[in-house]
Amino acid sequence: MRIAVVSQIRPGSSLAHAINVIKTAGGFARLGHHVTLYTLACEAEHPADLYHEPDLRWVAAPALDAANLDECFGRWAANAIAADAPDLVYARNFVAPLFLAERGIPVVVETHAHVGAINSLLDRTLHATHSSDALRAIITIAPILRDHYIARGGRSDRIHVVPDGVDIDLFTTPQPAPWPTGAIRAVYAGHLFDYKGIPTILDAAALMPHVRFEMVGGLPGDIERARQRVAERLLPNVAMHGHVPHARVPAFVQHADVLLLPPSAREASRDWTSPVKLGEYLATGVPIACSSIPALTRVLREPLVRFCTPDDASSLADAIERSLLESPDDPARHARIAHARTLSYAARAGAILNAATSTKALAA
């Protein structure tokens, strides 16, 4: 099958939705499909190398009107994709698939739009599930979002929950350690937004001077803010590694003694988040200290992770200590890897294709 993947992302981005789009495209390719990505122009010379996705074809948009980028990109992508006449379009975008569905080209749209988000294009897409046979399915990451989209006007049999995935080969292939052996290391890999639990991690680091806290990732402004906090609090056991390409992340998480997943309960996304880092963490087999927010307690159980109270540094420190007690041959390590395999991007792509092909025609 010839599949077009369209998203208004700039390859080279470390944002979760960019990784999710590109790796889901890679999942289609792993299933044997011919996949072409339609995106904004790439800032990197070889974007496939950044994401460990050598089998994707890339088509970059020309210079577009920045003042009306959504509409311009969507129209450009729709025209380019229609000219290529794919068998199916997978879109993390609203404008292009609406145009393509009007032309009768089968489309699947993925959205993680928040509950209550004001978005007229989302509403148009949801209502199109009742009027267009070409709009085969809407994909989202959590039941609460699916229920919201149905209440907002979407057709229930066309809205499907598919969790975020993980590149199993990338995260299970052993990588050399990025640091010397000897220290106990708690590793966080991801963005450094406060709602990801970064203040709680720094508070826990202050309580655990015997543990090295390795922080990997972040946008430039967030990295600088975190470094300032570390310096102000005199935390010599916290190291900031900054942004690394996605393909280099495995080296950091594979060589952790415990991995940190402490999102805040103060953010609305506590009810629906599906962190990309969760599958990546699980694939290593390394113990995970994890916030007991609803989105995570719904899909995880101890000892797959060790839960802690969100926004509570003492509780996170306790979860880290409990994780460090796990032996290298504990069955939980194998259970994590087995669970990660169910989240592979090939499995994710297969679920999306199943959703697209299970759609019933609209009543005449």
C-alpha cells in the first residue's frame, strides 16, 4: 500500500508529536508499505538519521506565508498528496485531510486535542465523520479524549484509541554508556516543562545526594531555566545533558539504575497523557519511578513501575529507593520489555490501519 503521512512539523524537532508522527510513519514502513512524509522544510541534512527511520521518503513544503501557515501548508500538502494518489493518508493535521476527503481520498486523522480546546477545524473534522466515507477514522491516545470527541459531535464507530508507541529495535539494541560506571544514576529523558515534574525531580535530588540525577532533553530556554535552578540550589548531583537527537536517547536510558516519569497532577493532561518516553523506558527493562496520575494508573501496575504521589518529592525519593532494590534478574524487567513490545510502532501502525479498514459506509 502507498501511504502518505502529513503533519505540519519540522523534521529535526524533538517535540513529542513530531517524534510520534515520524515513528508511526516508520511503523507503516516496517509493515511493508511505501511511505512518504509531507512536512515543513527540514533543518537537518539527513533527518532520517535523527530518528532511526531510513525507509521513509520525505517531501518538504516550499516557503509558505508565515501569517497563514496552517491554511497554506494544508492546501500545499493536499495538492501534493492528491497528485501522488496514495491509497491512504495518515494526518496529524486538520486542513489537508479535510481537503483530501472532499476529493474522495481515504484519510485517517490523529489528534490529541485537549478536552474543551477551542478549535473549529477539530469540530469540522469530527462532524465530517458523519458526512464523508473518505474520512475513515480519527485516532487519539486515551478513552477520555475519545469520549470528549464523541460528545462534541464525532461518530462513535470512527473514533479509536491507540496509545503512543516505541521503536523496539532502537531501544533494545545495546548502546555504549555515556558516562563512567560506579555512580547510582536516576535518569529523566524528555522535555523540561514544569508539568513534566521537573521541580519534583530537583526537590528529590536535594533529598538524595547519594544518587546522580541525569537530565536529558529540553528546549533551549527550558534547559537554561533548569540549569539556573540547579545552580541556585547547589545541587552537584544533577547533570544537564541538554537536547540529544532521538536516535541517541537509548544510550542514556539503557544505562540508568532507575528511570523517572513524574508528571504533575496539576495539569489537565494527567487524565489523558500517553508519554512517548513510557514505551522507551519500558523497552530498556530498567525500573521506573512513576507518578500515580490517572492516565498512567489506568494502563500500568506495580511492579511494572513503582508509583509515587504526584508533586511530592519525598514520595518520588521513596519510589526511587524501592526501584533501586530490584535485582537484575527480577521478572519485572522481562515484563517491562514484553509490555513495550505491545507498544511497538509496527503494532501502532497496524492498529491504525485496522481502524481505517473497519469503517462502515455511511447510510444512504
